[in-house]
Amino acid sequence: MNKNYQLLKISKYLSYHLRHHPEEIGLELEPGGWVAVVALLAAAQAHQFPITPAELELVVETSNKQRFSFDSTGTRIRANQGHSIPIDLQLDSSCPPEILYHGTGHHAVESILAHGLQKRARHHVHLSSDRDTAKQVGTRQGKPVIFTIKAAEMHQNGHLFYCSDNGVWLVDEVPPEYLVLG
Ligand code: HQG
């Protein structure tokens, strides 16, 4: 099998289990979303999806969005963001840049303008510090639409922002008054 394809499959497998359904392979995430690497590899093996330690390291290193991290000892791994299960990532809130971006599909625009950005199935609304990333996220839903978010103003007004280990900005919601289309 093509090596890149194999790594992509592993990345998707990890996203699914470390963000959404660890229990399907008998895993329980520790606080912060961590799981022991040996437990993950054993669980994957037991569920007919063997991953070698070298493959796991390669996925963590080469993921284009740095979706996963090892802890400082290299013995635990977690998804950096994107969870739907209740995990406290133990991030400290921080001061966002003046402006952040969110990409979505054009079909969502009317509802977003009326109700603001909501987290839906995930823990947080995901924002990026560059327009290109927002465009890529929006492209997943067809013709992309970009919203500019007045992040500094939101922060001044008491909204908490968190920056994940891979640079995605996370916030509980973005009310409509902080959104500009385009
Ligand atoms: C939309 C991927 C209507 C929102 C990506 C988005 C990202 C509304 C969708 C990361 C709404 C939720 C997250 C409202 C929000 N009315 N639609 N009021 N409020 N929405 O997938 O930000 O590759 O949960 O615009 O690249 O698209 O998995 O969030 O379209 O970084 O690592 O509801 O997931 O990363 O969709 O994507 P999602 P997202 P990975």
C-alpha cells in the first residue's frame, strides 16, 4: 500500500478514537485527553488495525495540521483539538490576535449571521489566525466563505480564548456582533 495513504489512514483512525470514540477500542482517555502509547498500540492491534511505533511517530511528525502530540516523556499521546467527547485539554486561556478567521460553507452563512458561530458537535468553535487555513476548512463544505472575527474586542469583553498545541484558536461561541463576512 502507498505509504502516504497508509499514514493518512492511521491519522484518521487516531482522530476518530482520540477525539470521538476511544471506548470503541476499549480505551479511556486520561485528563487532558492523553492515552498511553503502549495502550493505544495494543488496542489498535486487538481491533485489527495494527500500527507500529515507527508509523505512529511518523504520523505525529508529519501530520499537516499537527493533529497529535506526544507528552514530554514520549509515553503518552493525545489529539491536540477537535474533540467531541468531554475532555478538558488543560489549556490556559490566552490573549488572541486582533483578528481571527473562520471558514465555512456558503449554506451556513445566513444562520451564522443570525445566531453567531456555535460549537455544534465539538467542544469549541475553531478559529485560525490566517485566512488560508480558514479557506481550506471552508472548502470541505463546497464553496468556502470566510468570516473575520473581532477577537481582541471579544476578549476585552470577557470571552475566553485558548490556543491549542497546533495553533488552532478555540472559543465557546462567537456572537453575531463580532462577525464580519469576508
Ligand atoms: C458551522 C477540521 C450554521 C461551522 C477542520 C462549521 C477544523 C454553523 C460547522 C476543525 C453555525 C461545524 C473544525 C450556525 C457554526 N449555523 N452553521 N449558527 N455555527 N456552524 O467540523 O470549524 O482536519 O465541527 O461554520 O480543518 O468546520 O479534523 O467545525 O462549518 O480545523 O483536524 O458548523 O476540524 O480539522 O463543523 O472544523 P466542525 P469546523 P481536522
